[in-house]
Amino acid sequence: MYKKAQRLASALYLVAPAFSESVSLKARAEAIAIALTGAACLPSARFGEALSRELLALSSVLSMARTAGLLSTMNVDLIAREASSLLV
């Protein structure tokens, strides 16, 4: 599970330069990346809640970034696919 969270966090950092026009979105995406890897280290009883919270926040950030034209649909879909792999 940690490896999947780490891959998603890496994907977020790879697209972070696209957020240069929105410092707050960039900071939030980076915070989510860190929180996802932290959540993956939690005991399974707490992992699900933390993961759900961060994935919901990630979904919101991606939606805002796509709407603002900061991220392409392809990049958003790629990240969303990685995020959904954490749920399997």
C-alpha cells in the first residue's frame, strides 16, 4: 500500500510546476502528497479514514486545477487512476 501512495505522491510532485499560477493549489497538492504517504504508514484501522479524507481533497484540487486550465485532462486522469489504485 505504501508503494501505491508513494507513486501517487510522486505523480503529484511531477505536475506541481503546472500550479505555478496558483501557489495555494500547489501548496495544497504538495500537502496532500505528504499526507497520503503518511496515511499509508498508519495502522489499517485508521488508514481508511485518512485515505478517504486525502483522496477527497485531492479530487477537489484536481477539479479546480483542470477548471482553471492549470492541468490537462490527461494529467488529471492519470493522477485519478493512481488514486483509484489505492482503493483496490
